[in-house]
Amino acid sequence: MDFDQLIQDSGSFILIKSQDIPKLAEIIATYGKSDQHGSVVKDHKTPIPQSEVMRRFNKTRQTIVRWRKKGILKGFLIGGRIYFHLEDIEALQQMNH
């Protein structure tokens, strides 16, 4: 069952592992926000998790931590997890291209 079917079924009961809650929150926050190509459109206020930054830059967690320590990319904590602002990520991507 996909997410669309799940939210339309008013009698659904969802069992989720605690480690999957941040991913579910991201899915809910971005639900319905996609461009004409089906890519998720995040607004500039949506915190971007470290795992997404790792994927975008194809870098390891250690590299992202090093970038934070050097001030290359500024992160912030939410619930003990590191997140980043989309505009900071996009600015770093522009510098690298």
C-alpha cells in the first residue's frame, strides 16, 4: 500500500519503528509538494536531514561532520538529530558547480 492509499483509508492503523519516524515526518511534511517531474519540492523552511545532504553530495557522514566543523555547512539540532537549511545546501551546490 502506498502513502496515498494509506491516508485515504480512514480505518488504517499504522505500526512504525521509532527509527522510521523522522522519515515518516519528512514524507508527511512534503506530501503533495512535487513539481511536474514528480520530484519533491521542499520549501526553504523545511529542515533537511543529514542523510539527505549525504545523498545530494554523495559524501559520507564523516565528510558532512567535517564540513560542519570547518563552517562550510551550518547545521542545527532538532530532537538530537542534525538538520540543515535548504538555502545553505543550495548555496554550497552552486559554489561546487
